[in-house]
Amino acid sequence: MQRQISRANETSYWILVFLIANLLIDGLSCRLKANEIHLQPYFNQYCVRCHGSEEANGEINLDHFMSTSTDNLETLQAAMEAVEERRMPPEDEAQLNDKDRDTFLSLLKAQLSQVTERPGHFRIRKLSAQEYRNTMRSLFGFELEEAFIKTHESLSEKSLILKLMPPDPPGASGFTNDTRGHRMTSVAWDRYVYIADLAVYQLLKSPKRREQLETFTGPIGDDGMTPHQAQQLLREFLVRAWRRDIPEDVVTDFLSSTQGKTGDDLIDAVATEMQTILNSPQFLYRGVLVEPVPGKIVPVDPFELAERLSYFLWADMPDEELLEVARSQELLKEDVYQKQIDRMLDSPKARSLTEDFAKQWLKIGEIYKSDKRPYIANALQDQPYDFINSLISDDRPLMELIDSETTFVNFHLRNYYAKDMDQLEKYRSAEGIEKETLPLQKIRLENTPGRGGLLTMPGVLAMNRGPIMRGVWMLERIVGDHLGEPPPNVEPVKQKLGDKRSFREKFAEHRSNSTCAVCHNRIDALGFALQAYDEEGAYFLADDYETQQRRRRPANASSLLPSPEELDSSGRLPSGEQFRSFDELKNILTGSYRERIVRNIVCQMTSYALCRPVELHDQPTIDRLTSNLSDPNATWRDLIHGVATSLPFKQACFPLEPGDTTNVHSD
């Protein structure tokens, strides 16, 4: 009877909280509805014919859009930019007059400005394959490697975990750490069990892992592990694996199986408990042990904050120092938190922020396909990795991504940077080795024309062959202007025998189709600005193009790229700005386009850090960070500090019921 009364009181309490939460959001809902009523006629008249339920061009469906608009930042933002730049409606559709355009834009901006900043709905999520690999390596102190003979030219993946685990598909954010919707499959489970068994076996029974084992137990004598050492091992392993302090009754339960055992029986008991820990949701998932506060928005606990920070900056578990400042609550102090961010960025582990985040954002992994020679492909791919890593580690300005006086090269890239190769340390290959992968070295671009920044790196150019691929990549990855799928019935531009027109002239005919022009008016100027670079990324206008590069233009290059004498890198952007060369375009990108590019970088970094797409309630955070970072002196570390100290990163939103993301309020 007493339990029934308690449950009834508890139910009444949560009903009361639910009603209060709804009252608190009514004000925002009324303001949004007022704008929605005025926006709907514009969408109905000018948008839904092409972006309605039956014909959703560009994967943007605006039919009944306003009913879900509060969760769709990207669509609202894209609509506003398209109207501002007069890309929409298309030329062959009904147009807004200047007054209506201004009114429509004002309503869109008002809709965005009235959004209340709050964190996203708290969800547990599975460690990605990369995070799982890094966490296992940090936890055990060694890498599980596949046994194979590696040549000096081999770039094979050495991690057994990454070999075995199914690759993570990108989540809704576009990043593979966005795993909230991933289900545990029987195949994945079998591999988790196998990996856990192998790692525990190596730690406990392999003589070559004695050093790693003794980091948990202390020195082990000739008689083997003592019961006290076994319990010390399990206690420390559990806390590190679950990434937070554990209640003593839970710890005691794991230790109980070791009671009264010695020798092999003791080792077997320890192995069983360690395997249980490794196959638990508390290890394989993030957020399982967070105590929810239904119906409220609250700061996350220090262990959750430490975990968020470590997986953001390292794609790895918190280390001992980070766990200790979380344990002492010191991490919640702003000055301590800022120092931890800098300490972690100074660590070699922060390289993962480049090789995981930048690889996915910029699709740098595609560079490796651009050359069949492994040592060349590796150099081309490592160049942007080393460059972006240096922007972060050296705290360089954000816009040096676009225009920089330094880069990273090795002797395999000498054809691209011939006149600056004297800055490299001398290299001699080992006896009997003809070609091998080499580390890259930092140089200043003193005598190499046509380079500087990410966009003109040969690997980036080679993975995007032709002006259209280059324009699409720059538009989507750098400017942040996303395109839908092209219409299925549009013929590609082909080279015909006897047709002596340049590719640019032939493409003008293709673009005359109004359906094609909508996207190509945004793509083409950017792509054709890079016509001074051939398919392998070499610079046509370098005075040593023929001699030092020792290249011949590919037989089919005429269909994609001009000869040097017919080069035309000029263009006109949708904003109306014109340029005559890529250098002039770079001035526009780092000038009037700065805010758009900064906003895109902010959105990408925030989405990666939060492991989810940026949503409408993140708009105030994005606006504030973009405003702060649009200063010419704003750096990459300013960006990372800004994201890591933002409200959605440090707070959690707990709904009243599963799947409910709105009925919450601040504590």
C-alpha cells in the first residue's frame, strides 16, 4: 500500500512538472507561430511548387515546413541565403518584387532570432570504431595489431580493431561519431567479444605485456599476481573503463569472484570480470551512467564533461589528469577547464582532431585514390593533415586555411615545390630501399607561385578533377552552401570530335538550361577559378611547368582543362563580385565571404563536437561564435575554446518522456 501511494505521488509530481514546462515554452511558441503565419504564404507562392512533397528539388521539402521549422536550422538558413543572393526563385519562375523580398527576409531572420538557446536532447550513443580503437589502446597501453609483413611502401591499416569492426556510416551530421541511431548487430557483438578476449589475454598472460600489466598492479613477484593485486587491478580497470568513479557496492560485486582464489584460478576470475566490463554498455556507450533530471536543462556532471571534452579533442577516453580534475570538481572552474583544453590541444593525441574531424569535413581521405604510388599518395594526403594540425597547434588565424605562407612537403612532392625544396633537410634513402614513405617538413612558400592554403594543395586539386568537381567541393566544404542531387535526366558535357570550343564555352551551353543554371551559377565561378591547375594539381603558369614537373597533359585532359594559352580563371559570384584570377578570388573568400566561411567552420566543428547535426535551438550559439570569430585575428584555438565552452556542449536537456525534446526548462 505504501509503495502504491508513493507511486501515485510520483506520477502527480511529473504531471505537474509537465504542465509547468509547457507553460514556460508557450511564450516562445506564440512568437514563432506569429512569424509562421506570415511566412507560409511566401513558401506557398514561391517555393513549394519545386520544393513540395511531390517534387522536392535539391532534397529540400517545404511542404508543411512550418510545422517542423523549429528543428530545421539548415533549411531556414539555406532559404534565407538563397533569397538574399537572388538564387531563388529561379529565373523562369515567378519573382518577388523588392518589397516582398525584404519582407520575406525580415520574417526569416525574425524566425531565427526568436529561437531560445538550449542544449540538444541528451542521448546515449555508441563509441565509433575509431573511438573504440583509441579507447582500448589507452586503456590497455598497447595496440592490438594484425600480424603482417609491412614493406616500406605499405600503408596498410595496422589496427586489428579497425580491420575487424564494421565501418561507421556517417550520421545525420555527416560525421561518423554521430552514432545515436546505430544498433548493435550480432556481427558487431561477436567482434567486440573477440577483441575483449584477445586484449585481456594479452594483458594477463603475455610476457611482453608485463610492463602494461604492472601499471595497474605494481611490480609482480615470481609467484605471480597476489589476490590484493588482482583486486587493485579490477578496481582501477573498472574506473578507467567506465570513465568515472563507481559506487563501492558495484566495485565490490566485481571483486567478489576473486575471493579465495590464487594462481591460474585467480587469473581466470580476473579475466572474466575484465571481459564483462569491456562488453558492458557502460564501456561501449557514452552517457549510460549520467543521472537524468527529467524535465530540466542542467549543467552536465564533471565526469560527463570530461568525457565530452576528451572525445571531442582526442577521439579517446579521458586520461588520468582529466579524470582527477573531474573527480575533485575542479573541472567545473572556468580557469581550470580552459587550461585543460590547452593541455589537451598540446598533446600528440590532438592529431585526431585533424585526422578524424578534418578528414570527414573536407573528404581528405579521397586524396589517397589520386595516385597509384603509395609513397606519393601518402605525401599528398598527409600534406593537408599536417597543415591543418599546425593551424591548430600553432594557434594560427582561421583564414590561413584559405591563404597561408607555409605548407608541408617532402621529397616526393618536389615536382610541385621545386624552387623551395632547398629548405628541406637532406634525405638519403636506406640501402636497398628505392621508395619509402617520408615525413613532411614545414617550409615557407618563397619561390613557389600559385600555392598557399588548402585549396591549391596538389592532393586536394587531384581528388577534385575538373572545374565542376572543384567548384562543388569548394562550395559545399568551404563556403558551406549545400547542393541537392542534380536532376536525373541532365546530359553530362562531352567532348565531340571536331569541336574546338573550350570546355568553358561548351559548358555555357549546358548552363543555359534554367534547371541546371540554378546550381551552376553557384558552382562554376569557383571551379573555373582553378583552371590554372592540371588534373594532378600542377600549376600551369609555373615557369618550370614543362621542365621541372616533367609531366605531360593526360590524353583526355582537353575535355576538362584548358591549355595554358586558353586559360581563363575569371568569374562572377552570385553576390555580383567579380575576379580575374584565383588570387583575386582568395581575396574575396578571406574578405567579404569571411563570415560565411567562418559560419560554416563553426557549424562543422560544433556538429562534430556534439556528435549530432546543428539544430535550430543552436542558432544563438552559432551566431555568437561566428560573430566572435569573424575578427581577422581569431584563431583555430579560439574556435575550439568557443565550442568547448558553449551552452550545448556543457549542458544537457532531459525530456520528460522518451522522444520528447521540447518539454524542458532551465533549472
